[in-house]
Amino acid sequence: MKTSEDISQKKEQYGIGTQAWATLCHNCGICKFANKKPDSTFNKIMVWHRTWCPGWNSHTKVFGLKPLS
């Protein structure tokens, strides 16, 4: 598990744009909403969206994988 010190060190490695996208993704409730119903069409769209989403990509760089539930 990452500690807050590890995360802050990792944040410093990336530019302000990457940090901003990562923070937006971290605070976004759309993934949580989509994952409440895993068989829904909306969740399937979100799974596809994650393959190219700049927020998701930045989040995985800065914070690691986001818990999906």
C-alpha cells in the first residue's frame, strides 16, 4: 500500500497538467456510479472510455490503479 509520502514524491515527478488530470479523476464519481451496476451499458462504456481517458491515465501514473468499487 502506498503511503502519503510515496504519493507526494511521485506527484513531484509529473507536471502540473498530469497532476491536475489525476486529481480530477481521483475525485470523480462517474466511475463509482458506473460500477454500481457492472452489467449496465453505462459501465461498459466507461470500461471502454478508460482505455483512452487522459484522467485515468494520469491517475494510474500518480496514484496507481483506482479502486473500481
